[in-house]
Amino acid sequence: MLSKKRLAIIGGGNMGEALLRGLLKVDFIKPGNVFVTDIRAEHLEALRQGYGVEVTPDNLEAARACDIVLLAVKPQIIKKVYTGIVGGLDEKKVIITIAAGVPTAALQALSDKKLRIVRVMPNTPALVLEGAAAIAAGEYAESEDLEIAEKIFQAVGKTVIIEEDLMDAVTGLSGSGPAYIFLIIEALADSGVKMGLSREVAMFLAAQTVMGAAKMVLETGEHPGKLKDMVTSPGGTAIAGLHTLEAGGLRTTLINAVETATLRSRELGQNQGKK
Ligand SMILES: NC(=O)c1ccc[n+]([C@@H]2O[C@H](COP(=O)([O-])OP(=O)(O)OC[C@H]3O[C@@H](n4cnc5c(N)ncnc54)[C@H](OP(=O)(O)O)[C@@H]3O)[C@@H](O)[C@H]2O)c1
């Protein structure tokens, strides 16, 4: 629990609200110590009524009032928003940015202050409290700042700490990964329908199987190859299916997908990195 610290969430959209919900659910912070900003007045009012938090359309006011400032606006506007609040930031505050593809150095370059910036790449399963977030320290961030970021994102899932130059790989794998898995679930459900299952039953079986298999990897700590071998009996059904997947190049296709997405993230970041 963050006892006396105050948290500003700049941008109460999908990710900002998901974090707010998770943090309040695990009693990480009291609603009265959270300030949420947004540009839509009716949305702010709904957040105030729904969660009992302080709300304001004034980003600078929220940044001034708080010890931790979480930037949850779109990457396209983050520099404009950051420039608007930087006057309210100082070396005692922790600034956490989740804007995809925007390096901490790009924000650092917008002021002469040595600000403690932490960059995080979350993913959409944070909306159901099963996110995977990678956390990296900016130039002046301290280890306690990383711990604060870890606690915040552990309220909506699991976290790892990495070096910032690996953020593009994270974006290609876990940031974009839910899209790959949704495609796989949809395809598995289609295959069930083709084989005569109802859409509802096929979708449930596909999604629950993906979740169960992922849970086995995380909870047993076993290599997925070993877990695969446990399902694969000699001359059986699983090995017949696996043969078809290997013939279709599933492994290579997934590796290529993550590589392409990583390179695309790097390309987008190069534009963002410019002042
Ligand atoms: N969603 C994800 O899975 C995901 C994953 C990784 C990283 N991220 C990062 O998280 C950030 C937020 O993404 P999101 O999906 O939550 O976006 P979002 O739903 O659009 O949330 C952003 C919120 O900020 C509001 N806003 C716009 N201009 C503002 C301003 N000047 N001051 C304060 N608030 C303002 C938006 O209002 P309007 O809607 O009215 O414009 C919206 O409510 C992005 O930088 C994204 O790269 C998201």
C-alpha cells in the first residue's frame, strides 16, 4: 500500500482506468490519493462517481499535487502533454510512462531537469488483471522507482524488469502478443466449428485451452517441450496434429511475426525519439 503518496493518472482511458481499477481492488492506494485527468468532462465525472477518486481536466494541477505521475495518453500526444506538465515536475517525483515506442530520453530531452522517469510496456490483458508488463529505468530513475512501478503493474498482472533498449522486443512479443493469440483462438474455434462443434462450445474450448496451457507453463516451470510430450502419445492424435502444424511452419511464422513487430516498433520509435 502506498500510504501517503499521491498518484496522478494522466489520461483515464483504457489503460489508465484498468490500472485505477486494479490498484483500488488490491488496496494499493486510497481513492482520495488518486488524481485522474482526461479531456472529456463527462468521462471524468463517471470516473469520480465510479471510483471516488479526485478528477481534474488540468494535467499540470494533477502533476503538481502528486508524488507519482503516470502518463497514460496516446504516444502521438505524449510530448505535448509532457511539455504541459513538466513545470510541475521535480527530482522528488517518479514519472511513469506507458506510451508505446516513446523512449525516456525523448521525454528527458524536453526539459533540463534530471527527472526520474520509468518506462513500462503493459498489454491489454491488464484489463482483466492478467497483464504482462516490462519495466525499464530511464537515466535518472532509482531502484525504488522501479519498485513502485512493479507494485503498480502487479496490481493488474505480472512484471519483469529489463533494459530500455529491449523495449522494442517486448512490444513485438507481449505488447502485440495478445493479437496473435486472439487470432490463434479464433482459428482454433473455426476448426472446431468445421468439425461440427457449435461456435459457442468451440470458442470456449479454444480459449480455455490456451489459458490452461499458459497456466501450466507458468505454474509448473517446466519447459513447454516437456509439457507437449506429456500430451503426445505414440501414434496418437496430438502428434498427428503437431505434424500438420510443423508442416505449416507455425514455429517459423510466429518467430517471424515477433521479429517483424519488433522491427516495426523500432522504426516507429526512431521517429518518436526525435525532439
Ligand atoms: N491499450 C493497450 O493495450 C496498451 C498497451 C501498451 C501500451 N499502451 C499505451 O497506453 C497509452 C494509453 O493507451 P489507451 O489504449 O489507454 O488509450 P486511450 O484509451 O485513448 O486513453 C487515453 C486517454 O487520454 C485522454 N486524453 C486525450 N488527450 C488528453 C490530454 N491532453 N490530457 C489528458 N488526457 C487526454 C483520452 O481521451 P479521448 O479518448 O477523448 O481522446 C483517453 O481517455 C498509450 O500511450 C499506449 O501506447 C496501451
